[in-house]
Amino acid sequence: MNPVVHFEMPYENRNRMAGFYTKAFGWKPQMLGPEMGEYVVVATAEADEKGRPKQPGVINGGFYKKPEDPMGQHPSIVIAVTDIRDALKKVREAGGKVLGEPMDIPGVGLYAGFLDTEGNRVSVLQPSAQM
């Protein structure tokens, strides 16, 4: 099986968003710079020495600047796969629509988005060796 390993949600105002989730849920935001698209990584639980949640089944997430494209204006999940190209082939064969080529996220892995048969935007991640 391929587990859900991350969630993503858009923001309009990242400082407001970070303040809300910190105050409401105690999440710890890490604000990334323009080289990473102003992405905000959030820790939702206590982490181990590698930065992963200590509690089994718990995932962290991230927030990105809300784009004009309606496809990027909704929360989505990220599914870990061992071979991203094979996973995207299976997505196509199952009736999904792949959204572009896999992109490399330094220190994280190869990432690509797709639409499932219900129109939901989902992503797959082939984690790098460092993960």
C-alpha cells in the first residue's frame, strides 16, 4: 500500500494562516522563502530527530500561496510511492489525469499532481534517499 504522508492547503495570507493554526492547534510553522515558493511547512505533532512525527499514523503538512487556478484552491493529500513514474502510469490507466511532469523538491523527493476520477487534486511523492 501507498500511505498518505502529507497534506497541503492554500493560504491567502501566510502570517494570518500561521497564526491561526499555531493558536488554534499548536502547530509549528516553518516559513520557507521565495526559492521555495513561500511554502509553509507545519509540524502537527512532536517530531523525532529526523523531523518526522513520533506518533505512528500522524502526518505533517504544508501551505502554499493560493493560486488563481481553481484546481489549486482546495486542500489535497500527498501519497508516498516507491516509483513515481510507475505510479503516474497507474493513475492514467485507472482513469486519472496527470498534471505535468514530476518535479524535484530538493531534500524531499520527486513530486507530481494528478486529478482522480472524481476531479479531486491529489499528489504523489517519491521520497528522496535522505527521507
